[in-house]
Amino acid sequence: MERVADLAGRAGLPGIGAGILVAADAGEATDSRAFARLLGVAHALVLRDCVALEEAGLITVERRDARTHRLFYSLTPAGRA
């Protein structure tokens, strides 16, 4: 959690967005549904922040599941920094 708080403060990201980056970097969650379950938050909130992270160039969406809206993503070089 300390790493999430540090990233959120330094990069001006919301807590969920910072958490997505930290979990992806640690290999704990590289899709939106897994991250939502990991944190126990609504999948819609995670999707919203994934879209914002993609627009900011911090993640790349590799695949989208049309039925569940699940996003599979990877970090960009900027997202790893």
C-alpha cells in the first residue's frame, strides 16, 4: 500500500489507478477483473481507471472481452517508471 500511496502522490493518479500499475508491475493482476477481485472493488471503477491509464500512455490494452468488458493490459515503459 505504501508503494501505491507514493505513486498516487507523485504521479497525481487516483488510488485505484496507482494500484493497477503497482499490481501489474508485481505480476499480481494484469486484467481488470482480477484487479477488481484483488481489491474487492467494483469492476466498473477499475475499467474507468484503466481507460484513463491507457489514455495517459501508462498501460496498453492487449485484449478486450466483449461479453464481460474485461481488459487485459500490460505496462508501457512510462507505466513502469
